[in-house]
Amino acid sequence: MRKGSEYLAAIADEREVYVDGERVRDVVEHPAFAPIARTTSELYDIAADPASGMTAYAREIDGPANLVYSIPQSREQVVLRRKAIETWARHTHGWVGRSPDHVGSFLAGFAAHPEAFRSETHDFSANVTAYYERLLRDSLYVSYAIVPPHGSRIPGAHAERDDLIQVGVVEERDDGIVVRGAQMLATGAAVADEIFVSCIKPLTPEDRDFALGFVVPVAAPGLKLYCRRPYAPAATSHYDYPLSSRYDESDALVVFADVFVPWERVFVYRDVDGVHRQFFATGAHILGNSQAQIRFAAKLRFLAGIARKVAQTTRADLTPGAQEKLGELAAIVSLVESAVLAAEYGAEPDDAGMWRPQPRSLYGAMAMQAELYPRVLGILRDLTGGGALQLPSSVAELRNPVTRPDIDRYVQSPGVPAEERVKLFKLAWDAVGSEFGGRHHQYEMFYAGAPQVVKGYAYRNFGYGEPLAEVEAFLASYGVDDAW
């Protein structure tokens, strides 16, 4: 199993990452990326520890592999996969949204259905299978960029510029293809091994040049990452910013300046139907999003824990109003947890023998994510009140013998010393009010796309046939001429 040190050594390469107009020479050491790189290395060390229970025999490579990448072949394996994903999610408390198990789950779905990558013109099924075996063998961290830049979505945008905005094919060669353009939103790409590039947005028959699926090393020549402003460097200490200083994933625009992709790394090529098949016919979308909901449940539990601790510290939990808020929070967390378990309980094997979590429960929870997360934050804000604002500017005021007595006297709760109260409220603020917290608010609201997209998944997978038939049968059972 891959160790954390091996992962860190692998990403200390020549990747072209830009922050504040300057190229980052080493993401392992740069203050913007070192914290999340260390956190990711911890995940690999956890998985490599036999006591974690995250390792199991993988028939695809006839050897051990991380369960988070597995193709579940039974109900028992569905449960084991969920527990492995939970192990990583609990370590990050759900704050790392695109850990290696996310895209790894998509790739497992791909490999379970290699036939989906065969078309009339190309057969890339062997590529998908071979890459999945490498994923298992090397425990790769694969990010993805599957959303086109906003500018490319304007009708005629490419024609007006006579150039590619969304990543597309500019040249086909005997040994591979050359791609140009850009794609977003590559969360974690700066510290990943490779990037899977495709398009989740529906494409038209005229979009064949953009109908691609391929994997490319982050350090590929011509590939550039433009990262949003990092939050970790501004975190003055773990005490002041306990989340920002550990879990700040980078989100990046990926620019392809004529990047060469060998044929063996291509999964879909100029095939609009193939782009859709890879996500939905294979079950990859279900596996990937089951990982996401397991992670989301862990995050909600952690936020609920913060809220309960705040109410306990301020003794607000003795009041009916606070108990009502904590009850609502408990209900929200329980609903998401129940949806995860219901999807697991309702899992069924598909025609390839891969057990898919029940889509009805999975997409039902996912459809409400954009509404549930802001409500959870709202409850936590209510419970913290002004206490999250009236805090010492930094831990330095607790270290300074001149200022410490005032902090100890005036910023404390009965039975809770100032140092502990300030630490708790700093955590709460990092979750709801810091730049890091604001990014997570936006992230969870648009995790699966616009509301019509994610609720469309719930609509299509609910199974309206049965309740519709029940209502129609009831309506047919009486009429205007029926007597009482």
C-alpha cells in the first residue's frame, strides 16, 4: 500500500501551478498547498495501516488494494466500501470534498463496464481496465476537471474567437491526440497525481471536438493550473484557523496549451454519446456520489458536534429555544445518514455484477444538499451569536502575559476557561464565517450542479411509476355516479 511519504515524493515534480502570478516550484513545501498535501499523506498512511481495515484482496490485480477504489461485488462489499470511505471522511471530518476516493470511485464504475467505452469507431475498453488496475496498484490520487469554463457556454463562443475555450481536440496523431483549451473546476488538482478530463455538461452532436474522456499527469508538458486564492497561508495558526490550516483544497482552472495525450490514456474520443455513457451507463455517477454523500454525512455530524459543544459551553442547551435548534440539526444529520444507509440497503447488482447503491435514496439526499447545508450553518450561527465575533484577534493575546489576564477574566464561560472557549468559537467561525467557511458554503450548494440538474437526478431516479399508478387506480375506483 502506498505510504504518505511516497505520495509526497510523487507530487514533488515539475507541475506548472500558478498562484498570485507566480509559478509554484514545489507544492509539497509551498504554504498554499503543504497543509492539504500533509493531510492527504495522512490518509495514505491510515490506509496503509492494517489496523484500519481499509485493505482487501482485489481480484483485478491479484493482490491487496484500498477498499475505497473497489468495485463492490456483493452487499457485504458495499458495506466494507462505505466503512473504508468513512474512515477517511472521519479523519478530515468531511472537510476534504475531493479526496482520492472520489474520482477513484468514478474510475471503479468505468472499469466495471468497459463495454461502455466501445463505439463504432474506437474501442477504449482495454485502456479503462488497464488504468483502473494501475489505480489499484499505485493508489493514485486522481482529480477531475469535467465542467467547461463559463465563457465557452455562450452560443457561438468558440466560433467568435476561432479558437477552443473548452478543452477540445486540435490534432489527431498516430500515437495520440493533442488538446487545447481549458476546463474547470479541478478541486485538489494541485496536489493530485493525475487529472481525469471530460464534460459532465450535456453536449450536442456539434460538440464532437469536446466529447472527450482522458487522464493526464498533472505534470504533463503544456498543462497549467491557475488556482483560486488559497486560504491556508492566511491562517495565522492551527488555534486561530483549525480548518483553514489543514483542509484547504485548491480549486483550479486547468489550461491545456497543446497537451499531448497518448492513445492508451484516452477513454472517449469525439463521441457525444460516449461521454454520457461513461458516467451514467457504467454506474460511475452513482459510485462517485455515494462516496460524496458518505463524506457529507461525516461533515454534518462534525458541524452538529460543534453546535452541541457551543450550546453546552454557553449553557444555552438548558433553554427550549436552543434545544429546538439542536433537535432540528439532529434531524437533518439523521436524514442524510439514513439516506446513505438506505442507498446501501437497497443496493442491487447490475448486469456486470457490480452492486450499485440505490439511486432513489442517494439522489434524494443529494438533491437537498444545497438547502440542508445552509440551514445547518444557519443553526450554528444562531447558537454562536456574537460570541463568534468578540474573540481575541489571535492566539498571541493568550500568550502575552500582559493581555492574558483580561482574556481569562472576560472571555470565559462558567466552568470553561477562556483558552477552551476561544478555541471552540474560533473553530465555529472557521466553519461558518472565514473565507474557508464561505468557500465550503458555496461548494456544498453547487456540489452536484445547478438546482435543476441535481433535482433532475432525483426526479428521474425516484420511480414515480408506482405512486402514479396508485393514484390513478384510486381515481378510477369512484366516479360522479357513485353513491355514499
